[in-house]
Amino acid sequence: MAVIHQTTMVPSKRELLTAWLPQQDWYLPHAGGLSLARAGGFRLDDPDGEVGIEFDVARDDAAEPVTAYLIPMTYRGGPLPGGDAHLIGTSEHGVLGKRWIYDGTHDPVLLAQLAELIQGLVQAQDRGQSNTVDPTVEAAGIAGLAAEQLTISFVRLLVPFDPAARPEPGEVTALWSAPDGTKVRSLFATARPAAD
């Protein structure tokens, strides 16, 4: 399981996202500037122990209404081959050294592990504690399909999900925090059978 290092990153993830997010076509621009808060998310483990995988909920508290974005990220010790267009930025990690941080929706390691989560083969991990399962993440598999037979899509702008509803087959839901501390459940990702 991944070890969470309590250390610094320079620049910080929040600084990198503040520069990167407004350049995305799904970003909702508004007057008054971007004010990002860390509002939730979870991690997945790379079985090879090489790639950090994090699903970050970045809440823009300056937006009216407040907007929450899902930003899956991967952290690598070197560039992702062919991944230049998906680079969020680089940062100096206080323990691991230079990290290349990518939009994880284009990283094959993240996609493979998310498919494994949906099919119940791995568990979501707490984003702040090592070796700790996050029981608030819910996923429902698709019967009769292996993880590699799934195509994943992501919900970038999070919408409150009926808290009493269970995920449908192929869905991943998780919690994030509203500005007043209320926990909100949203759909994060869906999987469908891959086209032949």
C-alpha cells in the first residue's frame, strides 16, 4: 500500500491546480478569481508502487454557487511517455524529489486501477493516512466483465447525489465537503463495456 508522506511540495498541488484549472474547457469561469479549497477525495494504490494515484475534489469557494471539481491526478518520478498534453505541472516533493503531476484521466495506471475498484478487486484508500481503507467510497461492478473490458468516464463538475441511493452498476460515488462542512455524495466516474 502507498505510504503518505507528511511533507512539503513546492509548488503545492493547490498552486499548480490554480494555474491549470482555468485552462480546461470544463472549467466554469467567473468574476473574482479562483479560490480553491481541498474538499475531499481518495487514493488508489499502484500495484507496482511507482505511480501515486489521487482523486482530488477541488472546491472553488469564490464561485456563485460554489463549484466542486473532480481532478484525478497521478504523480510520477519521471515523465509519462506521450503525456505532455496532460501535464498539470512539476513539483519538488520533500521526500521523493521531483514529481511530474498529470491529469490522471489520461494515465493508463489510474484507469486500470479505477476499473479494478469498480469491479471490486481493489479498495479505495484514505487520501491522508497510509494503509487505511476509505469506506465512504462506493463502487458497483458490471457482472461478467473483466476490468480491462471497461471504458471509464469521469464527472468533472460534481453534483450532489441522492445520499440514500446506491451506485448503479459501473458507478463510483464518494463524499466531499461543502463550505459549511456538510458531507455531500456525488458521482465521480462511470464504466461501460468497452466497444469491440
